[in-house]
Amino acid sequence: MLNVVRRSQMIGLRAVDRTTATNFNTIEEVWVDDTGRVAYLAGTQGYTPLEQVEVIEPDAVLTYSRAVVEPPANLRRLHRWAVRSPNTDSSGWVEDFLFDWETREIAAYILGGDMATPFGERAVLFPEDVAAINSEVIILPDGASERLKSESEGLKGFLSEKSQQVRNLVNTMSSRLRSVISPQDKPDVVRVKIKELSDELEASGQHDKNALAEAREFLPDKWESLQQEAAGL
């Protein structure tokens, strides 16, 4: 979940070729392919394959090159895509979605419409509750609408929903922790290393204490992801 971003957070970001520090595009849309995975970032100058993305920062998408291509014919625009539950009259649409920019997988759909109304006008649908995605609509299996969650409840474990200050701290701490966390470390050992780093950052006096505390609380739940990165998986 450390690499998960919202589609809406991507809109308007600059695409920058990291090798030349050249701004070559402005992101206007996120497109998925016919397998349902995110495939391209579309901008004013063309389409950038997601494989070209090196890292996503608060104000820019850094890429390995400035290559843009013509879009293939099988792309889909998930934003505003219809969502229906076949055995009820409940319907809705995709208001936003979260995706992992490294694996290209959708992490969550944020729905609007009738089916989201009981949850405060927006509801969270997870990919495992999707039966099929065709050319016109996302079909939910029986009972999926009963497993929807409110936006605040369904997305509380995602870094993308934290403040920019907390996200920056989590990214800073994650980068430092990769060099000190071993794949063999037990969860309690990882927690100690996270606390030691947090104490060091707090002692510097350069970071907001509340944001640092929130980042420190967020990271232990992601220790498996940190260990996988440490192992190069």
C-alpha cells in the first residue's frame, strides 16, 4: 500500500524525464487495459506507459524517459464507469479509484450513485468483490453491495489518504528503513527499528510531531512490504 495513489491525485501532475529533468507532459487521465490493470497515463502530449514511471512525487511523475505513444485500442477509462448489482435495482458509477503504480493493480474503487448513498454519497468497493468488467459496466456478484464500506472506513489503511506531510514522512522513513530491515527480522524487531528512526527524526526538530507520530503508527502494519523490498522481491 506504500505505492498506492488515487486516480484524482494524478490529474494535473507534470510528467518529468528524470534523466534530463525535462517536463514533457501533463497528466489528464489514467487508463486501464482489457485485463483491468492500469496501463497508461494520458497527457497533453500523448500516452506514457506505466512501466516508464520511476516514482510518483507530490507534484510530478518521474519517468525513465520522455517517450509517449499512441494509445492502443483496448484502453478503458474507469472514471465514471457504470457499476451494477445484477439482482437488485442498486446502481452507481466509479467516482475515483486507487491503484498501485508498481504492480498496476487496482486497489479500491470509490463509488457514487444509489448504491453509495447509504454510506454518505461515496462507498468503497474492493477488487475481490467485482464479478466482471465488460465494455459498458462493472458487474458485482450477489452480496457485494452489502460489503461496501464508507470512504473513511474503507480507505483508512491507505497511505494515499494521509496528509501530504505524513506521506512525505512515510516515504522518507521507508527509504531509510530499507537499508536496516532484514527479511529475517520479526515484527517486534521491525517496530523497534521504526521507533528508533522516528526518535532520530523527532530529535532533529525539523518535523511536525503529530505528523511524525502518524507516520510511525502507519509503518508497522506495512512491515511485510518493507521486508519484501529489503529482500528485493
